[in-house]
Amino acid sequence: MEQAPSELTRLPGHELATLIAAGDVSSVEATQAHLDRIAAVDGEIHAFLHVNGGALEQAKAIDERRASGEQLHALAGAPVAIKDVLCTIGMPSTSGSRILEGWVPPYDATVVARLKAAGLVALGKTNMDEFAMGSSTEHSAYGPTRNPWDTERIPGGSGGGSAAAVAAFEAPFALGSDTGGSIRQPAAVTGTVGVKPTYGGVSRYGAIALASSLDQVGPVTRTVLDSALIHDVIGGHDPHDSTSLKREWPSFTAAAREGAASGSLAGLKVGVVKELDSEGIAADVQARFKETVQVLTDAGAEVVEVSCPSFAYSVAAYYLILPAEASSNLARFDSVRFGLRVEQQGQTVEDVMAASREAGFGPEVKRRIILGTYALSAGYYDAYYGSAQKVRTLIQRDFDAAFEQADLLISPAAPTTAFKIGEKIDDPLAMYVNDITTIPANLAGIPGMGLPMGLGDDGLPVGLQLLAPMFEDARLYRAGATIEALLADGWGGILTTKAPELAGGAA
Amino acid sequence: MSEITREDVQHLAGLARIALTDDEVTSLTAELSQIVDAIATVREVAGDDIPATSHPVPMANVLREDVVGETLTHEQAFAGAPSHDGERFRVTAILGEEQ
């Protein structure tokens, strides 16, 4: 089968991987097509901080192994983009920060090692808010990423680079990390799919830590099946991460295939979270959500309303717990073992540390470190950090009660469509409340998925969020694939195929 | 309104080892007061009878066998270091003159 290179980049990841596995397309061709696409459009989008100079060589090695008759993983030879929060041997890993500019880690994150072992080819490292602190990718020390649907607008954050890369057809698969919505919210505003796995389901080893009790690495793709394929590769117990769960996980790929094939949601009880469908949610997002609920009902789901009253306090609790953990985690940037050092003659090591951190951290990082230091300081600890941890218990209880009434919870994935670059950058609080829909899942540790549910009044993507009980990630993939198929039927294709062509990408 | 002063921010920055500029102290003093006001609501709901949750999946004492695993070589460990002598990381003076 002959495919024009530009067509290869339009294919969903699983279709591209199938062509490569069948020998119809080589990994070199697939990789080259995506490198060409990056060269053509990334000047506009700025999804990548680093493009892997060794990608073609790695692709060639996979082609040779296949040619020699070796049995390879189903995704072997397919290209993947990697969020810069993840450590990669041979590629700089900066977490979007000046303090790690040019730093090349001596080891791979476990998720990266697993992708490599499966034969996926890294295209490069994607842009992000510095240390994953943000919802717009504007806090990257290396400049913002632009939303492929409208380059004046944000691609979400912190993983705006990965979401924009898959939305702009620069990569079929990508990895993200989700601490308060950094996979699901970018998915929502770019019309793509992203999954935050159950806490502990995917190793955090080699993911530069933001808030260790909240962070999870997960897939970023254009289809639910593609996310499932990546999740199956990266998931499972890792002895390098002491919070990694020792469990046998079902095949998420099988769950997604079943879901897509069934076309029915009969027997599924779906809970609409009352608190996430009201205040602060834009009218057009609410309208798409109502229509989606109707689609679910028509497909046989039983839709009930559930109430999670403590969610009202989730943003407040999150912005105490996250800065507290982040201020501790970021203490490792001490100008001694790695990263930037700024020094003058005669200074003590502490002066050098303070000068290096002042020069290396951006404003949002400083803000959150100072806030976290405040929340943990004597006299305030119980009132703020202690109370926030109690709220975390209340949110878990809300979820427990909700999941007694429903198999799956749904809400809009983000309160609005993509806002304009610069619109909220000077108002930290306005940026923080943007995460209201996604934060509760991180506080409770449960899995969540963001997937497209249509376009807003401005013609920009609107995202749906699915939430499942702890360990029930497969439920997200099964229902998510069914919902995706039902909605795509109505649209005449998945949503990303409707995105406007980029200037640099015109054939 | 939270009473966060310039001196508070300077003290916190000292604890966090960040040499903030005067302008940064000014803007952070205002922002921090606003943010703390917004997040102080957590104190409204959490009664004494509610236990704290520090971690989504309770786990304790995750240990491994006490055997030598794969570790970095000196060369790997120093590859990203701002300064080293091949065996140790090199830093500037640990103690100031007054100490």
C-alpha cells in the first residue's frame, strides 16, 4: 500500500503501527514523515523543546530487526513524543525550566525505558509549564506553545506541548504527566484524548517530581484506543518507585476495542457530578455536555445526578498540598549536583544556592515554593496543610459515595474552551480555578480521561471528563471508546480531523 | 485579609533559598495575601474528627532486598554537575567568615 508521507501523519497511532507491523510502511518512513511535519509546523506551534537527532537511526534499527524476522511489539517503530518532565538518556530534560537548561539525565524514566523496549521511536521532548506548574504552557521558560486550532490561544497545560503535538499531527502518541489536570485539560482544549491513570498504576521513576502524592504519568493521543495501547506499555509495577502498585492490570487495549465495537452503554450507570456542571462552566461547554449526556442516555446508559459537596474546597486544598510538596521536591535544585550554578567570588554555598535558584526559577515556580514554604511553616502547618489533608479525606469520601451510585462519573474536562495567550498570565488565582474540574481526581488518586465532546461557540474543542473508581482504569477505556465512536459517528470522524490546516502544513 | 508582610516573604524566601529581588518581594507579598485568603477556606470544613490523608493509596515501609543494584558510575553522576573533581561534587565555602 502506498501512502503519501503527509497522510501517514494523519493516521491514528494504532493504524500507523499496524501498517509498520505489516511491513507496508517502514519505521524510517513513519518517523521521517513526522520529522517533516515538525519541521513544517513547529515554528508556529512550538510543541517541541528538543527534536531527537537520533530518531531516524533508531527507526532504522527497528526496521532491521523486523527485516531479520524478529518478533516485535505491536507498536514497534511507531514515533512518540515525550513530555520534557521525563528523564531521557541522550536528550535534554529540562521540565520547562531554565535551571535545568541543557541537562542530559544519566538514566531513562521507567516509562521511557518501557517505550524504548517496545521499540517506539522518540521524536523529541515536548514543551510544558515550568516544573508542570500551570494550565496554559505559558509558564515554560522557553516560550509558550500554541493551540493548533487557533495559534493565538493556549494549548492547555502543563502538558500543552504533548497535546499540541498530537493535535497538530506532529506525533501520533505522546506522554504527559497529570498532577492536577495536566493531561486531561490540554486534551480538552486541543480536541485530543489523555488519561491520568490510577495513582501508582504507572511508575513515576524518572519523572521530575512536582507533587509526589499527586503526580501520574499517562498517555496523550488522538484516539482512546491509542491511549490504551500506550498505557499497556508504560503501566505496571516498577521496583524503582516505592509508590508503584503491585497489581495485575487488565489489557486496556482490549477494553478499548470492546468498547468501540459494542456501540452500547446498556447497563452502565453514569453519574453527573452536580458540582462540576454549574458555577464557572461556560454556557457553550454546558450545552455540549448536555448533548453528550443525551447521547449516553440514547446509547442505553442510566444517567443519575450525584453530589460531591467537598469539591467546593478542592482547589483550595490542592493549592496548599501541591506547593507544600513542590517546595520540598524542588529543594533538590541546589546548584551542586546538576543544573544551573550562579556564583561570585567569596560567596558561601548557601549564597550560591539562593542566587542560582533566583536566576533559574521563573515567577510561578517561585510563587509556589514561597506559598508551600508558608503552608509548611511553624504556626500555620495545622491550619493550612493539615486542614487541606483533611479535605483530601472528604473528597475521597465524596467519590466513594458517588461510586456507590454510579459506575462512572462524568463532567466537562475544563470550564471553558482555550483562552487567549496572555489572558490569565497576570492573575494566578484565575489560572488556578481553571483546574476545578480535574483536581479532585488527583487528590483522591482515581483515574480520569479527557476526550473531545464537540466544539464551542468559538469553534474550539470542548472536552468531556470520565472518572472511574480506583484501579478501574479499564472502565474508562471501555466506556471512553464507546462514547468516542458514538460522537465521531455524529461528526463524521474524530474531532482532530476537523482542525484547521496550519499555514506551514499546507501541502 | 491575611497579614502577610514584606518581612514574611523575605523570611520565607530565605528558608527556601531564593534570593528574591525587591520587586519580586513586593509582588509576592500582594499575591500571597490574595492566594492565602482564597485557600484559607479549607479551615471551614475539616473538623477534628476527620483524619488527614497524605497519600491516595495507603502504603507503609516499602522495602527492597538489601542487595547492590544498578547504580550510576562516577562519570554518569558528575556528567551534569556544575563543578566536581572526579570523585566529589565541588562547592564553594560551606561556612561564612562570621562562623
